[in-house]
Amino acid sequence: MELLIDLFGYLSIIVHGLTILAQSMALGGVLFLVLLARPLRRVTGIGVPRRTATIAAWSALGLATAAAATVTLQTAVLIGTLDVGLLGALGGQATLAGLVKIAASFTLALSLFRWKQEAPAWPLLALCCLILAAATLTTHAAARLDGRGPLLAAAFLHQAGAAIWIGGIPSFIAALAWVDDGASFRAIGSRFSRMSMVGVACILASGIVMSVWYIGDWEGFYGTAYGVMVAAKIALFLMLLGLGGLNFLVVERLRANPATPVIRLRRCAEAEIGIGVALFFAAASLTAVPPAVDLPKDRATWSEIVARNIPEWPRLSSPDHDRLAIPALQARLDAEAAQHAAKSSPAFIPGAGDLPPRNADDIAWSEYNHHWSGLFVTAIGLLALLNRAGIAWAKHWPLLFIGLGIFLFIRSDPEVWPLGEIGFLESFRDIEVLQHRVFVALLIGFSLFEWRVRVGKQTGQGAALVFPLMCAIGGGLLLTHSHALANVKEQLLIEVTHTPLALAGIVAGWSRWLELRLDRTTGPVLVRVAGWTWPVCLLLCGLILLDYREA
């Protein structure tokens, strides 16, 4: 139970992200089935693919599972931290809304599994509305005292727009794979484009309303962690609009020439799904920080942000390990215990709920780690660019990621094994250590796969896709990365660095994906642009890390 409480904050973000993803795909699948596939069959005779209903059904089942996990986590933590019983823990508004969502999504899944694409439309739409209403009651809007009505309506519309547009893309890809003639491609693409425009309008209108209420002013936008995460969502939204615009151009060409290849339509839609998933996790991470309007005093000023990000020479020398706060405190506790012939107390217990002590040497240690990581990543980006330009020996650039992973494994958390006294397994109680270990595993995993691809030891496209997927996943996880900081202003000043890193990683991953998946004969320009974009993004990541500072 104690471990669950320790990890609850981060677990709740991950589970909430999965919930948003499953909800959007379930509702998007239903809306695609009811508003596009069935009317299209009546008008044109194009068959409704069974897989559309299957996608919605499994997504609804996933939603029920994720919602059940959320309710279980919330209930367990409430019982473990407050003097309430099971009924008391289940009586809150968010928990009751979660139970409604479980029941509605499970019923939706059963209906789709039972009747598949022939499931009655109105009950499906009613269940979708019930799920959206329950989800809306778990947002920031439900807890507001002022403007509650407009904010609830905006939250409902925001989630509906995400379901119509992003949640419908998997069904759109399935429908394109089902047909094989230009007229069908044109009909499906045209109708989904109109649906997507409605979804974009819903997201844009509701996003403006929520930004005005939750952020309030420009100082709240750039001076709080909430504002920075909203900026990340806007950047991801613009990426999606760009890909959607490319697809719209293909649809317009299909109107004029039904023989137009649709491979770009499919591949850009794949990238849209990936960026949409990152957007959902960015939205989930917003639940972990208070809205900007609730922090009128604890904000970073523009001058502080500029001062923190003025380029300086990187720190390439490290302080001694025993000068860090935890080792120094542990040495003092050991000396005091020895004087009294008593057992020494640990200087820091992972997951105990206390913030680890820090001093100036801890800051210097962290900056040293980031700056040397920046040297690694800068070298990787430069070598990848050289390899893209045709320099054969530069193809071994992925091996540098292994060196970076080893460096981070040893240095990222000096209080734990192998440098510190906290054991390897015990350290996983600390959520920041857990995240660092996950990042290290991702680094080493995708570097090995990509190197084998580069030297020809892995020839299948599946192996080549590991690198872009790991880049995209790493960027998405970085959007959920949290530092245990008591000072909210310091949290913002670090988010200003981490958020561009996350966005660059996401762009690198999906541009490499497009380079691999697009047809070079039908879209050579886009392939070349994508092929040069991802190495530049890696180089940008390195430069951002070289300028990282905590003081």
C-alpha cells in the first residue's frame, strides 16, 4: 500500500493518458461507423468494414479497464491516507463518475461485440454521450466554483472533438485498407475530412474557452508549468493540423483524379495517430498541475526565464560525490551513530514522501549530467546528418546511445546504486528514479535495433521502425516526466527545457517513421524533408541539453 501511495501521482497520469486514448478511439470508432460508414453504404454501396466496429469494441473494453484501474487506484489511496471506509471512498463525485463510465463503456463494448457493424445507432450514441458526460465530471471544470457551467460544456466539447478527429483515424485507416478503387478512396476521404473539420472546430473553440479561464493572462501562459504544458498541446495540435492538411490535399486530388495514390494518406494518418497519443498524454499530465489562475503569485517572470536560458559554456567538470547533500548527510549521521554506538539512520528513504535534500553541488552534478548528455546527443545528431549526406562510416552513430545510456544509468541518480547506498530495487520507489531507468532502457534498446538496421544485420522494416517508435515514446514519456520540487517556479523553469526536448523527440520519431513508410516514387519531396528533419531534431535536442541549467 505504501508503495502504491508513493507512485500514485505518476501512475494516475499514465492511466489517465491510456483512458483518454481508449475513450477517443471507442467514441471515434462509433461516430465513424454511425456518421460515415453506414451513410456511405446507403448512398454508394461501399461495404462497412467489420474491423471498424471491432476497433471501437476493443477500445471500449480498454476504456472500461482503464477507468476501473483509475477508480481502484483512487479508492485504495483514499482508504490508505484518510480515515474513510470503502463506501466513503466510493462516494465522491469523481469516483461515481468513474463507475458510470465503467458501466457505459462495458455496455458499449458488449453491444459492438454482439451486433458488430449492425449495432443500433441511437443506443450507441446515447452510451457515447453518457461516457463523455462522466468523463467531463472528472476534469478540472467539475472542481471550479466560478464559470463551472461554461467550463463543463467546453470540456465536453473538447473531448468530443478529440474523439471525432483523432479517435476516428484508426477506423479511417481500416476503411482505406478495406477498399481498393479510387472512387471509394475519394468518398471515404472526403467524408472523413468533413468530420475532421468538425472535430478541429470543437477542439479549437473549447480550447480557447478553457485557456481563457484556466490561464487568464500571458503571464500565466509562460510563467507557470500549466501554461507550458498547454503550449506543448498547442504545438502538437499544430503538428496534427499540418498532417491533416497534407491529407486534405490528397483528398482534393482524388476529387479530380480517382487514380491518385493514397499511400501518403495512410502514412500521414499513422503519424497523426502517434502524435495524437502524445497529445492525450500531455492532456493527462495537466491533471497533475494546478491551473495557472490558481497560482497568481508563484510564477516565473519573463526576465527569469530569459536569464535561465541565456547560453553559457556547459559545465564539463563534476563535483565529488561525497559533497552531495545525501552522501554528506549520511556521513554525518554515521559519525553521530558511531559516537553513541547506535545504528545509523538513512539520510533519505525513497518513496517516504519527503523531498531529497539538495545543495549547490547537487545542482552542479545535475547540470554536468545534462551537459555531457548534450555532447553525446549533439554528436549523434551530427553523425546522423553526415550519414544522411552519404558518409558511410557515420552509420554507426546509434552506438553512441549505448554510451549515453550507461552514463545516465551511473550518474542520473547518485544517491542510489551503483554510486549511492540505496539499493537498486529499493530505488524504484522513487518515481523520478523509475522514470530515469525507463529512459535508459529505451535508449539502449532502440540504439541496438537501429545500429543493426544501419549495418544490415536487420533487414525487415519492423526492426527499422523500432527507432522512430522509441523516439516518439520517449518524447511522450518526457511530457509526463515529473521532478519532485517544492518550488512551483523551479518546476516551471525545468519544464521550459524538458518540453522542447519532448516535442523534438516526437517530431524526430514520426518524421523518421514517414521517411521509412512513405512511397519514394509518389512522394519523393516529403520523404526527403522527413529524412533531413529527424537528424536536425536530434541535433536540436543536444543543443538544448548543452544549455540546461537549474540555477
